[in-house]
Amino acid sequence: MENLHDKRKVYEKSQLIESEIKQNPIEQFRDWFLEASENPNISEANAMAVSTVEEDGCPRTRMVLLKEYTFEGFIFYTNYDSRKGKSIENTHKACLHFFWPNLERQIIIKANLERIAENLSDGYFHSRPKGSQLGAVVSPQSQEIPNKEYLEQKLKQLEKEYENSEIPRPENWGGYIAKPYEIEFWQGRPNRLHDRIIYQLIDDLDWKISRLAP
Ligand SMILES: Cc1cc2nc3c(=O)[nH]c(=O)nc-3n(C[C@H](O)[C@H](O)[C@H](O)COP(=O)(O)O)c2cc1C
Ligand SMILES: Cc1ncc(COP(=O)(O)O)c(CN)c1O
């Protein structure tokens, strides 16, 4: 069909060296995340790929929006009965991936996942625009639906129903916190000799920092 052999870029914008990195990977994440957020060429710095392993042993990846990060972990919101929800309930694990092409950087995070407390999910749910709240109520995420009109009709009905009242958060919609145990920071370099620094959690306390070959 099409040969892409000559499609390649030289990465040369920055470097990642031990003397300049943070000892804690969340602080390192914050440095890189703030830089990405402030970059006018990156429209959704908080968009990340989330991979989960499904029952056939194959990982499946989709984008979600990171909504909060703390020293404890990374929080995103979704439908607990979705495909990702089901695989998280089975494995309690996921891999989060950020790629910011303009910075020539990627971050790969392996984590244990838990649902966040219901009151926190309530708080976030009600902070969303009403249309998005209704969207979450209307959509049986990842289920087969008969057609597009099915959602549009349900939305119209609910718009009337909740015109003057608060929309309750669906029980199956809420947040997950991904508590990291391994975080790799990757900075593109010339000659494909990229910088890779990996933090691995030891004893639930300390992070071991190593350099990996590109
Ligand atoms: C940039 C971007 C951000 C997204 N953010 C979310 C999100 O925060 N939560 C969510 O449930 N789906 C989000 N989606 C939709 C998901 O990619 C996905 O289609 C949906 O969650 C169903 O995934 P699943 O069937 O694998 O569970 C986003 C899609 C894109 C492209
Ligand atoms: C289905 C779905 N759920 C949730 C989100 C998260 O975004 P927000 O909570 O800001 O609406 C998105 C963002 N694209 C989405 O597509």
C-alpha cells in the first residue's frame, strides 16, 4: 500500500540526566506535566493512553483524561461497567502512557488501581457541565446500542426530567486512582540513543532510580 521507510524525525530538543532529575517520580512528573501544559502546541496535555489486560490476555488501550495527580497516584473518571472498567475490576492493574510529541517525551506508568471514594466521585461528577453529566447517565459505555438515535432520544428525555434538579451520579460512573509502582521517563535523543530513566518502588517507600538502554 504505502511505504513509510523514510518517515522519521531526529529527536534533539532536550536531555534527561541524573544530576537534574527529581528523586521522587511524582515531582519529576509534575515538572514534565507543567511544561507540557504550558506548551501552546499541546492541546490536551492531560490526555493519556490507558492499557488494561482483557480476558484473552491481550492488552487494550484507549485514551482518557487525567483529572488529578497526587503523591498517591493518578485519577481518571470512567464507567465502571465499561470494557476498561471490567478489566480493571479483574486485574486491578493498568499501564498509563503519555506522549508529548512537541517535547519529544513519553512517560510510562505501571500502577495498581482502586476506585476512589464515592463522595470524591460525586464531587467531580457534579463539577462537570450538565451536558456531560447527562452524557454519562445516557451512555451504557462499551455496550452495543441499536443506533445513534437511541442515545439522542434518551438525552432529550433526561434533559426534560432534570431541567430543574440535580442529576444523580450513576452508581457505575466514577474515578479510579492508579497508584504507580514503576514510572519511566523517556526523552528522545539523536541517533536513537534516547534517555530513559526508570523509577521502581521498593518496600512501598523508596524509589530506585536506574537508566535503561534505549
Ligand atoms: C482524548 C480523549 C479523552 C478521553 N477521556 C475519557 C475519559 O476521561 N473517560 C472515559 O471514560 N472515556 C474517555 N474517552 C473515551 C475513551 O477513549 C473510550 O472510548 C471509552 O472510555 C470506552 O473505552 P472502553 O470500551 O475501552 O472501556 C476519551 C477519548 C479521547 C480520545
Ligand atoms: C466518555 C468520556 N468520559 C469522560 C471524559 C472525561 O472528560 P470530562 O470529565 O472533562 O468530561 C471524556 C473526555 N473526552 C469522555 O469522552
